[in-house]
Amino acid sequence: AWSIMIIFRIFLVSIGLLFLVMGAVTVFGPNVNNIFIPFSIEGADQSILVRTYAGFILACGYLTIRYVYSSSKVQIGTILIYITSTMMVAKIFGFIYEGFTDFSVATFIVGFIFCISLYTIHKSRKNQISYDL
């Protein structure tokens, strides 16, 4: 049973590292057309969408590796904050490389408000947790 757990951990770490590389190359590179995208991206609108999705992949890779090596349970609010924050970073790189469109600015504002709201609620709930059992 222990050897199966080791195999699963190796698999999760490998996939997590692959997600990290895939997301980082797409988010931080000047061109989203790379080896990890199986189709050609034409235009700023498609580039912004693909770059934002790559931010999600990057966050999932990080969270997978963190989950494998963490002994504590990760809360859902924390996971959502990591994913939306990484997607906001991807949006910023989208602004740098593809420029601003009405849709990209609107989704950035909504995503930013969403991320701030998650953080605020998460902090308020964390302060309300009673450790007296």
C-alpha cells in the first residue's frame, strides 16, 4: 500500500510541475503560441483568454505540489484566492503583451473585486474560528 502512495505522489508532483511549466511559459512569454497550445492563437482577444486560462493552469500546478507536500488541510477560500490571484497576474501580462480591450478590462475589474472579496471574507472567517473545543 505504501508503494502505491509513493507512485501517486510522484504522479501528482510530475503533473504539478508540468502544469507549472505550461502555465508559466504561456503567462510570462510574449507569445502565447507555444509548444503547449495545440492550435494557433490569432488576435488579442484570443491571446488574453488563453493567457488567463494559463494562469489557472499555473495555479493548479502550484496547489497540486503544495497539497502533496503539505501536512495541513488547505481551505477552499485559500485555494480560490490563489487561483484568482494567479489569473489576475496573467491578465496583467495580457495587458502588457496584447493591450487593453473592453472585455479584458471589464473581466479584470470583476476578477479583482472577486479576489478582494474572497480575501476579505476569508480573513474575517479566520478571525472568527474558535479554537476552544
